[in-house]
Amino acid sequence: MQIKDNEGGQGGLLKALHIKVAGRVQGVWFRAGTQKAAQDLDLAGWVRNMPDGAVEIHIQGEKTSVDRLLSWCYHGSCGARVDKVDFNETEVDPLLKGFSIRY
């Protein structure tokens, strides 16, 4: 799935979220899908698998783009089954650039 930010940079305000996604989200390309969606939306951050089977995500960027990626997390990649999404707003890290998969 490809997500593009059609807002043309009109979102303006910066926002950062820490997200935990539970369900069948490991072994189904969820991290790679998150990275692709984040890059398409020009977001910074990271994604990683958790020992409990969930996926943890930190994203930041324009508010509209962050909100779009959060919405994507509720269904995720093809093959994923999302049971629960928890998130909280956090501080924007001005030094965080790009989006990576952490191991």
C-alpha cells in the first residue's frame, strides 16, 4: 500500500507519537510497511518488534502526516491482524531524521 501526503505541506504543526500495535503484527511485513508509509509521508522515527509480539513505533513530523500513519496502524500491512493500538503524544526530537527499522 502506498500512502502519499497530499496536503502539500499544509499541515504545518509538528507532532510526535509513541505507538504500540498488538495482534498478528510480526512476521507479516508490518515493520517494512510502516517504514514505507512513514517515508511516503515524510515522517521521521523508527519501528521495532517487541518481545511480547507487539510492534513499537515512534513517529514525528507534520500533524496531518502523523495522523495518517496512525490511521494506517489500525489495519497495517497485508496479512496483519491488528487487535489493539495504544498511543500517546510525546516530545518532538529535532535531531531525529529519517525512518528506520530497529532490531
